[in-house]
Amino acid sequence: MTARLDLPSLLELTLRSAVEIVRGQVGLIVLRGRDGVMRVQASYGLPERLVRFFQPLWADLPGIGSEELEGIVSRWHIPDLQMRLGMVAAAAGLALSQVVALPLVIEDELIGVVYVFRIRGGAFSASDRALLAAFADQAAIAVRNAELYQRVIEEQQSLSAIIENSAEGVMILKKTYWYRMSYSGGEPLAPQTKEDITEARWLRPEELSMVVNNTYSSIVEVLEAGNLL
């Protein structure tokens, strides 16, 4: 599963597997967006028009502490989850009786939650949660990989659009002009100290060899083009 990078297909597979592994009938996956807000990204066994009633289940989710992370998936829980389920079931008009919440965690960050519901059957057992905890580690890695892959694709598409809209695929990041000038005075020069230039002085062409080794190659090219080197 971790090799699959198509996020919608991955979420569908993740949710279906989670529901089936504990003999549930309904499921939801919420993921944290780039703005930090949890949103439903996949549903199973649930009409889309009813999804909005489930928001109380992920309101004020507990975070993942900095304590030892091993076993955190099996220990993590949402306060008053069963009570929240009763409110959701009444609002949605569904006979949901049991719920188990499975956190998706990467590098001590909660990136999402999988919810599995039962309409019939008893409460979820410790064995059910242990099964889901083992499954969650791989599911979280797969979701994160898919998200990173999607971001790379978006950046590539953005870059391609920029290049396609530029003249003949050429992009000018900075245009520089050079001018040939002459000066007959002897006014003192002011060094650009903000650019770590501590000394500025006039040089005759025959004196340029003293500084050429410490000169930007682009400036050397200009001096050569002007037959000064």
C-alpha cells in the first residue's frame, strides 16, 4: 500500500481496509489540510449529503504529545467520543451504535484520523483497536508519501506553466547592462560596505592583473571584451 501514490485511490483503499478489518459498516477519513483544518477526504458506506453531520467527531482533537511515540496509536483517544457519536447519529438520522477512531501519525504529528462505525454488532474490542493500530502505521506513511508526491506534481506543473508562457522557453531572471564610460577626474570612490566591499579605487588597465583573480567571471568577460585584459 505504501507504494501507491495516487491519493484518492489510496484513501479509498485505506478506508475500505480499515472498515473491513474490524467488521464495520461505515467509515470516514479526515486529513489535516495545509491550513491546519481537518476535512473529510474519503467516506465509505455513507451518503455524501450526510457527511457534514459528522464534524463534531473531529472538533478539538487531542494532539500527539512529545512522550515516547511507540504505542501512541493504541493509546490515543478522543474525549467523549461515544457521546459525540450519539449526537451525530441523531442529527444524521442514522442507527450508528459504535465508533473507533484511528489516528494517522507521522513524526509525532497528527495528520489525520480514520473513523470506523458499526450499525450492528457489539462494541469494538481491544483486539480490534490493536489491529487498527498496527494498520495505522503503514497507512499514515502511505498518506504522507502521497501528499508529498502530489506537492511535487503541483510544483512541476507550475514550473512547466511558467516556462510555456515565456518566450521560446527562455526565462530572464536578472538583466544586466554594461556601458563603456570615460572619466578624467580623481574624485574619491565610496566602497559598498553593505556588500562587504571595503576598498574602491581607480585602476589603470595595466593594474587590473592585481585584482583579476578576485573578480567575478562575468566582470572578467566584460574586461576581456573591452580589450582591457
